[in-house]
Amino acid sequence: MSLPVRKTNAKIQQVIKDLKEITAHPIDASKVHIENPIGCVQVPVGLAGPLRVWETSAAGEECEEVYAPLATTEAALVASCCRGCKAFNRSGGIHIVALYDAMAKQGIPSIHPSHLSRCPAFIFDTPADALAFAQQVPAFHSEFKRLAESTSRRIQFLSVTPTVLGSATHLRFNYRCGDAAGQNMATIATHRACHGLLLDTPLREELKIRNFQFEGGMSAEKRASWSHTKEPHGVESLAWGVVTNEVAEELLGCSTETIYQGLSRAQTAAVRQGGYGFSGNPMNIVTAIFIATGQDVASIAESCWAQLTPEYNYETKVLTLSLYIPSLPVGVVGGGTHLGPQREALDIMKCSGPGKKRRLAALMTAFALALDLSTVAAMANDTFSQAHSRLRRKPVAGTKAKL
């Protein structure tokens, strides 16, 4: 079966002959790696910030102001994020960290290295044969590593773990992929490792391998899965900051205690209805930055588990909020990150250079935390609907909607 070509054919020309908006923005098919390209769909981009962030580096903790480009069609999103940024700024800013990097700097082994997985399945005649194969997998480690890493200068083979299910053995190949998100990189590396060692050699008959399925389903890529919370897929990040009662009352229209009580109530409800994690609406920000910076937007499914943790000091009335996102499969090279607008978006966040992948994930988490603060406050003081009604509707002629 042949793959679709990038050159549009007669049938496609018939489909697009009456289009005006999509085809008004022609694209260079040599730069955009998709099939049947016909043009572009523009997504409005709003700028959120500035947000004062404290980032841990080799020189210690450094503070800077950062902006985030949000590609979205949702009214009130940019305004709400900006309000959260302002509240955190007035209270000292937000601290960010990519957890694996932070542990590595201290020489502490992490059980959550930033990685990407591929999970092919090897099929046998009996569970006994599958188990016998699984027991031999550790002996193949060094050859798997050699073959996988021969496919790219960026990829680093970490481990391979077998799981026997019936008459099949699933192998989880784990990689680090440098500055790339790495989906294609891991696919190519795993295919080379499996074929080069097991499938295209005499070992296939010796090990009694009867069939092979490249993705057996255990990677849960682009799907929500508890596996992404206990074994991060991509970058694991944490952001936290405090809000004083004075700032909350002035900028958010309610006290920090009101926000805390609202969150506690929502946490209880989340448990009752079986919620997947607990947070406000952080994926609004993550998705908007994904689109703006050329990420694989379908990977949002892997990122959707997030944990917002509120802590309240009844003496000082200071509210501390932290947001943990275990899996952010992002990159600053590859995918759509090389396209002009997307590269500019990365430049805005100062994330376009080497080694900036984890910073990008941490900043996504920080801006998502800012949105969560503003959203929860709007729920607590019953202004959520008013804000959407005011900002969603067209402003009266000669006026502008206020942030």
C-alpha cells in the first residue's frame, strides 16, 4: 500500500476549488512534512504575561520575566492567564523546575527520567515460549542499544523491559531524545533494534518468534493512561508560587481563604466523581502553547493528568499553589518547531536554543498554574460567566475589550 503523495491530485483540486481562506495561505511543501498540503488554517495568537519565574540553574536560582504565546480561539483565556500572572508577580513570582534535571544536578538517581517509549509485541505459539523469550531479553540489552542509537545522534537508549501477556511478550523500549519530542525518532530506533537483532536474523527461529506487532498497545501514546503518571512520558515538571491575601482581594476579588475553600470543595467533588487528577483547567494553556510552538497537539492526551495542590496558612493568610504535570512530550527541534511562526513563538519564551526542552515544559506548567489561580478565583467569586460573556461578545464600536 503506497503512502499519499504531497503533490495534490485532480480529485483534491476539485475539493479545494471553491476554498478561499485555507488556500489563501500557500505553504512550501518541501518544508511542511504532511501529505496532500492545500494551505493553512490560521489560529489567533495572544500574548500572556509577563510572568516572573524563578528557574533553578547551575548558578543557582535566577529570576526573569517571561511571556507565553497562546494560540487559541477561546475568549477570556489570555486575559485570565494574564490576571493570574499579575497576582503571582505581586506575590513574588512562580518557581519552576523540570524534576529529572533537578535531581540529576544533585547527583540523586531519579526513577522518573524524561523519556519516550515504544512497546512492540512478539507473538509466540504458547505462553511458555513467550516467557522463555522474556527471560533472555536482558542479554540483548547492549545490542539493542547499539542498533537503536545508530539511527540518530540525538537518541539515547535507556532500557528495555519485557511483559508477558498470554502468548505475547511486550517489550517497552525507553529512550531519551535530546531536544526533540522524539516520537518518530523512537519509532525508527525501535524498528531498527527489533529487526536488526531478532526479526531478520536466525534468532527469530531459535527464539520461536511467530509474529511481530510493532506497537502492542502498552506505550499508551496519545491516550490518557495511568502509566503516564507513574512513569513520565516526556518531561516531568513542577511549578509553585504563593499569593498573599492583600493581592488576592485587590486583583482577584476574593480572599485567599475563599480560594482555598473552593479548591478543597472541588477536590472532594473530584474524588466523588472519579476525576483523573485534580486541577483547574491547565490543559487550556498547555494546548495553546503546543499549537503556537509546533508541538504534536495529539500528545495533549498524555499530558492531561495534572495535580494542583493548595496549602493555606491561617495565620498569615498566604495561599501556596503548586502544579505538577508528570508527562509533557515536547521538543524544541523536530516536528513543527522549525516553521517560521512556531520558531518565533519559541524565541518569545527563550526556548529555541539547545537544551531548552525542559525549560519549555516547566514554563508551560507555570503559565498553566497562573491560569488555574485566576480561574478558581473567578469560580469562587461568581465572575466566571460574566468574564466569558463580556470578552466573548463583540465589543461596541470604538471600544476594546479590557484584559
